[in-house]
Amino acid sequence: MSPSADTANFRVDDADSLVAASLACPACLSSAVSWQLERAIHEPSAHCSCRRCGHRRTLHLSPEQALRLALHERRPLDPTPRPGEMVRVFG
């Protein structure tokens, strides 16, 4: 499968479970995704690879999203949803 590109859709203050869900594979919906942060100053991105189906994609990030993922290079995201964390305020 050829690599694809996408734009990250998580907010920097989202719960870990929402960030992890946004990294899930768009081809098979697996959460078994490995990612590596590309620290470009003007166009940060994460190179994602699904361990289940092999789908690869580049996820384009804002600088703030790149910082959020950088915090999780040593502390993995906790994909467990918790009550109250899943609420987003729209307005």
C-alpha cells in the first residue's frame, strides 16, 4: 500500500485517548500504530505505520501538536478512555 498524507485532528489539550484515536490507522482502524516525529520547524509531521495492515501515512502537525507528541516519545499515550475526559466544548 502506498503512503498517504493527512492532517492531525487532535487538540493539544485532548485526553490521551483522543490523541491515540487520531493516530489510529485510517485503512483498518487499528490502534496498533507506530509513529516517529519529524521535527521540522516549519512543517512538523509524524510518520505513522500500522503494525496490523502495514498502511503508512504522514500526519501533518501544528507546532503545538508536535510538542504534544514529543511529550509522548518517552511516555506512551494511554488509550484508555476515562469518564469526563471525552467531553469537548464547542462554541
